Amino acid sequence: MSGIAMGCTRICARFFEYDTPKIVHIRSFKVGILYRFVQLVIIAYIIGVVMVYKKGYQEFDNVESTVTSKVKGVVMTNNSMLNSTGNDVRVWDTADYVVPPQENGAFFVTTNYIMTPDQEQGICPEQGATCTSDADCPAKSQSANGIRNGTCNTTTNTCNIYAWCPVETDMEPSVPMLQGTETFTVLIKNQIIFPKFGVRRRNILDSFATNNTYLSGCHYDPVTDPYCPIFRLGDIVRLAGENYTELAVKGAVMGFVIQWDCNLDLAVEKCRPKYSFRRIDNRDDVTAKGWNFRYANYWNVPGNSTTTIQKRTLIKAFGIRFIFYVYGTAGKFNFVPMATNLGAGLALLGLSVIVCDMILLYCTKKREFYHENKFVMVKDDDALLVEDSVKSNYSYRDFNHSDA
């Protein structure tokens, strides 16, 4: 018979073999203690972690939400550099410092600015780059503020450009121009739904309706008033571990986290939000630090008899952008996940047998003795082994061996 045929024969013979469990009762104090200890650990894991901590008897659903905000507060600035009179008193309200007025999942509050008033289209000297002749200012080349017209301004030694004139002087103030913004308040309205369970909640609790004056006077505090939906900007930054005055100079990005973790086996009124805050951008950035952007307010003034002149006030706004993050899950009792988790947990009890078998067969002095009594090879064409198998028909042996 060829080698290939013999190999096929062995494979076929093994295919038609059968393994049956054999019970070997071992009286060993040490192994018995190990066996019960492993079982106890597995049972504690099933009950404590799977069923209690992770609520394995519940089915879960993720939150879906929407968030809107409304900021309130007024500050006044007095910048004598803005016009020739040497006095420019300006009041900033919500329409001035919240840009844009509504933003999806976020809001921005201006804390600092660079204002360039009364700009109009024309030709004026650019800022920064110097020139000594017209050759240094190639026509139609682009600069930071406009398009060069090909001439060098001999007064400022900079190129003349087509631009909104006068161009912006980009010198950041060392302190926030808008003092007192940390006292501004923001009302947060968060609507959520758990679609699987049809449960809707909002962060303005129904109990507030019984006290009409509560919302007009409360401010969020994680200890004394954790469910008030009105927040001071300074408190948000402080609870995030940051300094508001430092952030207000160049701006920053703050995360506003709303967490909904609800146990719907209890009263739905106990499903309430938890708030936390963190800074998103890196305080240690060297370049392009903070948060800023430019926008302009436009108007027209009469020119000659047939034309008007468009003017604008350019504002480079620094401030804090607050971004909302809403997370959450809801759980409710369901027999299917409970049965699944219990079944999976009880199956783990088989690990106790595997652990003890490994100790007996590979780590004890009597491992050969245990191996001989645990595994028995039986062949149906071997009369001697059949006779021996009949004599131990019940396949149950009791070994009283105290030293494992």
C-alpha cells in the first residue's frame, strides 16, 4: 500500500473515532480549594460585573438630541483710537458679540476684537512689506490686504494696493477689550429622545414649571444646583480648569458635554442630565493659537449726485466657541439579553474544570498517575481492552489522594 493510501486510511480511521467524557473523582484538598475558588470568582463576575454593573438584564438604546442656546449680557467699551474725537463709547449686546446669532450645536461669544472703522474701496499703502521702488511692487500681485497696483508709496515705503482702505492694523490687544463677559449667562435647551423606548426628555425639568421664578434666578452649580439650565460663562471655563482672562485674549474652543444615562426600570422623572466641561484646543500651541475670524458691517453714504459710496467697519473677533457634545444610553429590562448573558456567564464555569485539569496534568508531582486515569484508549477490535472496559462499566473511579 502506498504512503498516500496509508495516510488516507489513518485520516478516515480518525474521522470515525468518538470521544466520550469520563468522570474521575479526585479527593484533594488543594485542588478542591482551587476548584471552588475559580467557581466563586466566575460567579462573582457574572453577578457583580455582568448583571449588576453592566446591567446585563437590560436592552439599551442610544440618545438622539438637539441643543439650542440663548446668551444674555451687556458690556461697554471706550476706545479712544476709533475716531478723531478721542472718545468712542460703545455698548455691546447679544446681537453684537454672538456671531452668528444661531449655530448648529455650538455658539460663539466675542471677548476681544480689532476694529477698523469707516473703510471704503480705494488705493492705499499696505501694511508690513517694504519697498524702495516700483519694481518691488509688481502690478496685480496679491498682498495680505489687497492687490498691488505697481507703485511704491514713498511716504510709507510700502506698496500701494487696491483694497478696503485704510487697511487693518493687526495688533492684538494684550488684555480683552470686552471686560466682564465672564458674567454673561447662557440658557441651554436640550431635547432628547430614546427612539427604541419612545421616551422624550429635556434638560429643563418639569418640576421647574411649578416655580415660575426659579429659572429667572438660578445658576448652574455642580453641587448646589446641578440641574439649572442657566450657566455663567466664567463658571464653565473655571469648571474646565482654565483661566477665563487668559482665554479671552486670543480665544479658545470649549467642549460643553451633556450626559444622559437613564435606567428606565425606574421612574422616567429620574432620567436627568449631567454636565461637564473641557477645553478642546491646545493651550500650548505656539502659532495660530486661540479662535478668531473677521466679519464686517456695511452701509452706504451719499457720493456725488448720482452715486453712493459703500463703507464698512471691519471687526477681527477673538472669543470662545462653545461646542455641545451630547452622549447617553437608556436601559430597560428585557428577558432576552438577561437569558443570553446568564447563559454565557454560566458557560464560563467550565473554565474551573479546565484550570484544575491543567494543574493536575502538568503542574503536580502525580501528573502521570492522573493522566493515566483520566484518559483511556478503547478500540472495538481489541478484546483485552473491551474486557477491561466491561469490568469498569460505570466509568466512575474514586481516588482518595490527599497530595495533589
